[in-house]
Amino acid sequence: MYERFYNLRERPFALSPDPEYLYPSRVHQEALDYLRYGLESQAGFIVITGEIGSGKTTLLQALLRNVDNQTTVGRIVNTMLDPRELLESIMIDFGLDPSGRSKPLMVRELSQYLVDQRLAGRLVLLVIDEAQNLGLGALEELRMLSNLETEKSKLLQVVLVGQPNLRDKLSAPELEQLRQRITVSYHLPPLDAGETFNYINHRLRHAALGTPMVFPRPATDLIHARSGGVPRIINVICDAALVFGYAEERHTFDAPVILEVLDELETTGVLPPASTAHAPARRDVVHAPAAVEAPARTIAAPPMPPPAARSAPLSQPVAVATSGAAAATLDAGAEQVRRELERREALVRQREAELAEQRRVLAEEYRLLRAQRSAPAPAIESASLRFQVAGGAPAAYETGTFWRRLKRFMLGVSPS
């Protein structure tokens, strides 16, 4: 759509979780360090939480693409499952067939699969996205599966990724045993104003084919204030800004332009009114019990949090990045953004057609002027008459006016 106009190889602010665009902010790098530590320790559960659109899935994609070929990875993304359905989904994701089997037989077959993988020198990692949707029964089923272990390590390692209410769910008294097996728990906070500036321009640099465009700090500060530092909302605003600039033939984005874009996003309902959106507070919640010792690792262990942070209960409140209205409108907003982009594309196509017609008229005027200079008078009148009958403008233009219009045309400026 606008990629050629801005000399980009692709859209830099697409909502798909592309790990190539992961900006290594302090919080994302910290989260990756804790994930790697949890994976290399091969003990217990890993829990990663974050607000809607905070970049959890992109973080996971970046982690999984760097997993070595000695790790078998299963991933569950549809988590509206009861305990049996969860077990069936795990088997299917690991290439096993659960059809027609009772639950004891499924558990036995999955256990044998895990043992075979370990004998082959492979680790088995199960990643469950949107884990906040799992019921207490399904979470307890996961704990039972984690009992499959050797004398030294677990046969199945589980990473739970979800929204902050996953922490509240894990705080339930019924899940005390599961909670004790959590090795690493990290909450992914939103970006601050400086990280928002770097995040936006990092994505623009990555997508640029030549000299990258830059969003200035005043513009990114407005985007940060409106998005609360949530990457997905930042992407929505920046993508809309590029579409707006494309329609208006802009290559720079100062604060007034961003204000105009924000106003339009609020008018169309993509973003809630500014009065109902609250900027989130930054807060890191890290839990790594001191009783778990990290084995020899190929990377440096991340700095352990202070004792107060390590002992923080899972029920500790976590700041909410977006209001309920903002969360509710994000999904519906994507469709509205698509419709708005289609409308703008139609306007751009109409404008291009008008410019093409103006170019045609100028070309015909230029041809008539040349004919006027070289042909006898009767021929000039005949050519002028044919041009007017064909729907063109009369040829009776002053030479200076025509050349000024032609010069503007050659410079790429609208001649009107």
C-alpha cells in the first residue's frame, strides 16, 4: 500500500508477531534472560505475564526460533479446554493420536513418548499461550503431567504465557502445589517514553530500503502518552499515521500530524476517547525462588531480584496497561482500521486518476503548442477544434502560463 511511497520493504507496524522486529528493550531483554535461565535449568514451570498487546507472543517467537534442534517444542494457542481436551491437544501437537483412547492410556502413551525423547537426548518443551483461559482443572492436569520426571530433571518443561489475571488464577488455594513448582515468573511491563521512541524508529529502520525515516521525539511522546507504552497500540497508531501521511503525501510526522491521526482514530472508534484511557504504571514482578540453583550455563545468569521481590506472592496486584474500554476496542478496531485503509486507498486511486488526466491534458496542450509554432494557421485552428471536441481545454493559453504549468508537472507537483 504505502511501502513504495516511503521506500519500505514491508509494513513496519503490522500487528503480526514478527520476531525480526523485536526491539530489545530493557524489559524484553530481561524477560528473554529469565526465559533462557528457566529453560536451561530444566526444572519446574515458567510463567510470563503481560498486558494485552505487550509483546508476549513476539517475545516467545524470538525465543523459539533460537531453540536448538535438540529440543522438541509443542505449542497450544487455543486454551478454552477442559482437562481431557487439554491432554488431547498436547498429544496432537506432539504428533500422537489420542482418538479412541481412555485418559489413562493417553497419559501412558504421552509418558512413553517423553521417555523416548529423553533417551534420544532431546528435551521436550510445551508452550501454552493465552494460559489465563485455562480452568483450575486444566492447570492441575498440567501439574500432574509435570510429575513425569527422572531423578535429575523433568521430562516435560512447561511455559505458561498469559495476561495478568493468570497470576491471580495461580494464587488460588487449589493450585498451591503447582505454584510451588514455578521456577521463574516474570511480568512484562509497558515501554517508557524513551523506549517508545527507540521502538518506533527501530521498526522503521528495519523495514527501510534506503535512508530510514524518523519519528521525532515530540511525536513519539504523544504516541507513548496515548498508548501507555503498549506495543500493539503503538503499532496501530503508527500504521495509521503512515496511511495518513501517504494520503496527504507527507514524509515527516511532527506532533500536530500525530494529534490529527489520534483524533481520527478516536472518531472512528479504533481508540477510546482520551479521557477514558489511562497510562499504565511500570512495574516489574519477578519471582525466582532462591532454593533453585542454576546449573552450569552457556550464558550469564540474569541478575536475581532482591529478597523482597523474590518472595512477592503471585497474588500481588499488577498495574493494568489499558482500560477495559481500550481492551474491548482493540479487536474490533482492527476491522475498522482495515475499512479506513480501504477508504483511503480508494481516495488515493481517485487522486492518481485525476493527476493522470491532468497529465494527459498537459501533453495535449504541449502538442498543440508545438503545432502552433510549426504549422500554418488553418492547421492550427483545425487541431485546436479537434482538441476541444475531444474534451480537452482550449489551446489559447499564454506561452508563459503553459510552460510554468509544464515545469510544475515535470517536478511532480499537481499543476492545478
